[in-house]
Amino acid sequence: MNKLVLTVIFFVLYSTTYSQKFNISEIKPNAGLTLSTIPFTNEEGKDELDRNIGTGFRIGAEYFEPFSDKLELNIGTSITLLRTSIEEPEINYSLTYLGIHALARYTIIQNKLYLSAGPFLDYALTGSQEYKNSFYGDNEINPFKKQEGQNEAPLQRGNFGLDFKIGTNFNIDFIHEVYLSHRFGISNIEKADSKQSARTSVTSIGIIVNL
């Protein structure tokens, strides 16, 4: 976790320094719908839990720094609500993350189609893990806080991975572009002493607008 904190600090400091080069008025709001799940895998890497995709949202801001006619750097930050559930035992998850990302963006068809890819880094602000009709009974906990009788919290707050995006530019009225993205979590957010692993999977459909 210390490495994660240092990475966040470095990224924020770098972004702050870099931001002095651009006009803050060029920052564009971002909003979208999220479809999320958390695959839980055992020691053999098998996903044996039946899970459901949950809907949430993402809101944030984006900045684009062009390097050429086809290549840009996309720096952004967002708040993401991840919702999902598993069926047996019946558990509902609702996790809220504050994140940053840096994507390389390549234009395939000028002013029409682009692809982006790069890393993201999230930190959980809060969350709920609700047990329904299970041997735990019906109760709700914050999975990022250590529970009574446990050595650590059920889930880790830090999360990082890769973000892939495809979109189309509009540049009409207030709509700058429409996109479809998917974030593959690389880090295991399950507690360290668990025999299973958990990684986030979030698909987003959204728009970036002009101010």
C-alpha cells in the first residue's frame, strides 16, 4: 500500500506540474453509465461463483494534449460507482472509487474514430458489502474497514489496471465525443490472507462534453 500511495503522490505532482502548460478552460467534463462485475477466482485461477453485472456511473474530467495529427495524451480523473453481486452466498457490492488515468490516444479516422489505451489508478473512498440470506445472516459492512475478529479489511482500497477505449468525435454543440471503454483490474483487491483473488471489471458507455 505504501508503494501505491507514493505512486499516487508522484502522479499528482507530475500532473500538477504538467497542467501549468495548458489552459484550464480546455478541461472537458465526462459522464457515463458503468456495467461492472468482480470475478472471484480460486487458487487454481478458476472462477466458480455465479455473479451478476451491476449498473453504476462515472463522472469526471478529461484533458487532451496533442503530439501530432493522430496521437494525443489523455489525462483524466473520475469518480466511479461499481455495483455487482454474487448469487451464492448472496452478496451485493457497491464500491465508490476516486481514480486517475493516462491514456495514449490514436486517431484512426480523423474527427470520427479513435482508440485509447493506458493505465488507471483507483482508490476506494467508501463501499458496502451486503449479505442476504446467507450463513452470515442479513447484514451490511464496509469492506474497506477491518471487521471485528479480522486482521485486515475484506477488500483492499488500492486498485490499478489497464483502460481501453474506443470512441467517435462529434464536436457538435455541447457533445465533444461518445465512447465505450473497459477497465481491466490487474491488482488483487481481495484481502492478502485470502485463498481467492478478486479483480474489478468495468465497462463504461459515456460522453465527453464541451464547456
